Amino acid sequence: MMLVMTEGSEARAAARGTWPVKRFTLGEEPGDDISGSSTAAERLGMVWELTLEAWRLSGRELPAYDRSAAPGRVIRPAP
């Protein structure tokens, strides 16, 4: 197999070398709860970044309306 280096591929490879990587045995991975290692503000920031990325990937414009005008509905459990 021949490896073809494209423009910028060396820089991307060097950048990947700085990525934080942790190795775990299958079945011994840590849980998804990051509340002990991040603040509520940090987690809200993460959600906001994901929200912006999702809207960007959808190709649609981010809605600009007041919270009181946001579409939604309340679903109450049956008594």
C-alpha cells in the first residue's frame, strides 16, 4: 500500500499527535458522567457548541425568537 501525502497532511498528522488519548480494556471504560470533572457552566457551553454545530450541519439558519415564542408543548403523565 502506498501512502500519498496531500498538502497539509503532515500538519494534520502532527496535530493529531497532540490529541489526548486514553486507553481502556474493553468493558472497563469509565462512565459518561462528567459532572465530577466539569462545572455546570462548562457542560452548558458544550451543549451550546453541539447545538450550533447541529444547526450548521442541517444547513438551516439558527432561529432567532424569544424564549416565550419558542415552539413546544407540555406533555403531562396520565393520572
